[in-house]
Amino acid sequence: MTRLDPRLLLQGYASGIFPMADSRAAQDLFWVEPRQRAIIPLDRFHLSRSLRRTLRSGRYDVTLDQAFGDVVAACAKREETWINGEIEAAMHALHGAGFAHSVEVWGAGGAGGELVGGLYGVKLGRAFFGESMFSSARDSSKIALAWLVARLRTGNFALLDCQFMTSHLESLGAITVSREDYVALLSAALGGGEAGAAGTAAPGAPDEAPPAADLAALDRLLETCGAAGAGGPAGKVIAQLLGQTS
């Protein structure tokens, strides 16, 4: 079996395709290019009243890249999964190279407590390709996604790709776009042109280079606000940031 080259994987994302397997034990991979692509416009994330309350409550602590392997393993630990060993190994390689990232949600006790939710994905240019998420506590995957969107908004990202639409994602503001519109959005996020009509056009003039994407920008903002670290104060800032969406 040929191992999935991380460089080939990045080329696939840049071309608008991604790999899947039929099961955890499957030996073969196939590349997917959906006709209808799910994305979350970063200025249209739906923050419900209940999710806002949970964010502000400090019930969960949230971290970045503190338990990448555990998050991927939890996402793959399902009766039906498309994450086989080859994909998992390639993701670990991308994580080691700084391209793949995770958001972790912890229960009582912070990072010393129990991992109760999270997500992971791939960063390329000003695009973030959400791969999978898991939840073992109420609203924990929603909390992870809210923190991710806040990071992307603060860090000058232009595209959050969710691959396939689900009712869960739709409730959080995800929309579907055609393959043609997705390619235009992806091209703009990777620096190849202006975005299409899905509400994520890059700022500035066409010949003006957009600011670089920065996942750590949110951490600096939280430090400035005196809310560094996870928990209640930081959650209140996240809720305020997402409350500014249109």
C-alpha cells in the first residue's frame, strides 16, 4: 500500500479535492470533489443564545494544538469513519510541519481534565479545511467550532471549508456553494484572485496583497484584553467577537 504523501495531500487541498476511505480498516483511498461544498462564511456564524451562554459560562476550557493526536483519534473512533490509518498518519505529518491544527475542549480541570470535544483541520494560505469534529459532552463540538471561527476571523482568514453539509453545521451558519463558486473562493484564499459571491471576498484592491493568515492572532488579542488562557473571561471575548457577525 502506497503511503499518502503529505505534499500530495496539500496539493489536493489547493486543487479543491480531499481524500477519504470507506472505513477505518480500508486499505484504499479515493479523492473527493463535491458538486455542492459546505462552507461557513466567517461573518455569518450563527451564535445561538444557548451557545452564547455556554461560551460565557466558562464551563469548558479551550486550547489550540495541545492534543492533536487525541482529537484525530477521537474523530476516527466511530462505527462509521472515513479516517483510516493512512489519512491519520498523513495528518500527523502535516501537523508536525505546521499545516494541520486542532482545537481541544476540556471539561472541569482545564487541560488537566478530560478531553470532551474538539476538531481538527488543515491550514493553507488564508483557507482552513475543517476535517472532522467530535463531542462527548453537551455543546462541546459547537464550542470548538465557535473558537475556530473566532480564530479565523481574528487571524485574517477568508475561507472555512466544511466539505459536506450536515444539519449540525447548517444550524451554525453553514451554507452550500457550487463547485465553481468554491473554486473561486479557494483561489482567492490562496492568493490567486478575488472571491465569488459567497460573502468572503478578500479586502483591499485586486492588486493589493491581503494580510497573512495567523492562527495565533486571537491569543494576542486575549492577552491584550486580559483574558489570556481558557475559561470564562476568554469565553466572554469569543462570544463578543462572534456577536459582531452580520
